[in-house]
Amino acid sequence: MHLVLTLSLFGFAYWKGDWKNWKKYILTIHYVIICNLLYNYFCHDYLLWQHKGEIFPNKHFIIDLAYTFVNLPAVTLLFLTHYPYFKTKIKQGKYILYWVIGSILIEFPFVFFKRLTFKNGYEHWMDLLFYTVMYVMIRLNFTRPIRSYFFSVIIIVFMIWYFKIPLQ
């Protein structure tokens, strides 16, 4: 399932992404990669969600590398390529909402077939908040990176505190 998603996202990003202007998006793609790597660093012994593969069922790290370096960059490129920058705030909000709902719908079979499990107090309903924050932060990083770094630190500290993630 994870491999199909990765190949699909890669193909869709190749087909519909704004590759001729990739330099415009690269700093935000790096931001998303760094955020996911930080999650894996801080939570490596206390995961909030864990991917389980078909080939390597106990190798969250291998699957997460694909998410870090293929899936999330592809999603970021597609999200930013088609973002309605010059539309009203309502249309921008709807665009983000569509991406949040789409992400949850794509994730649902993974949860249903236990290819994605939630742990340590994180629950599936929290993805509504997670994806909303993720897409808002991607957009914020694209236009105001310094501000997004400031808010990212606050979000990371909050999540460490809320989920009681042990730092060692």
C-alpha cells in the first residue's frame, strides 16, 4: 500500500507539479523534510503514529524515509503549485480544507488495514488538526519562512509537552 501511494504521488507530482519553477518551492520542500526528520528524531522511541509495511512490517523507518523524501515533497509541490494565491481568503481556506479532507480520505485505508497505527495518546481524529496545521504551515513557510520557523518551534514544544514525549 505504501509503495503504491509513493509511486502514485511521485507520478502525479511529475505530471501536475510545477517542475519548471522547482527552485521557487525547494526551501519549503526542505522545511517539510526537516519537520518530518525532527518528528522521527524526537519521537524515535515514542512514536505517535507508525507505518507498517507489507514487505518489512516492523520497519517504520524504511517506509518513513519514502514519506520524507518522496511523498511529503510531492504533496508540498502539488499543494503549492495549485494554491489559489490571489483568490479570497475563503477560497484559500476551502483549498486547504480540500487538502485536509483528501489527506484523511487517502489515509483511511491505511488505518483500516492497520498499515498506519496511532500510539501514545495520538488518535485518528487528531489528524484533522494535524493536517490543517501542516498545510497552513506549508503555505506560511512558502511566503514567510522566518514566521513559520517561529511557529514551528511553538508547535513542536506544545506537542512534546501535550504527548509527554520523553527527551533523552
